[in-house]
Amino acid sequence: MTITTPLTITIPEAVKLTGLSRSRIYEALKSRELVAKKAGRRTLIGFADLEAFLASLPTYSAEG
């Protein structure tokens, strides 16, 4: 079985894949940390753009 990576995903798919909230995705779009395209009423996020956004987030470090 071959798993293919989609070119784009919708906001609900991005929420499911990342575990981030819908609000956080929209905040990232508004601040241009994440870019999207419009196709009619649908907002599409490039899969590579989502991966780059996640890679740009700070690394967690448990200090204490």
C-alpha cells in the first residue's frame, strides 16, 4: 500500500493532522506564519507549507 501526500489540505484536515486548534491555524494565517490559497469558498493550505510552519515552531524544553 502506497501512502501519497496531498498537495493541499483544508483547515479541518490541518486541525486533525496537527492537533492545533482551528483558531491557532487561523491566527497563523492572519499573521502570515502560514499561507493558504482560496478555491471558491474553500481555504487550501499547501502540505509543504504546513510542514514548514510546524518546523518553524519553537522546540519544547522541559526545564525545572
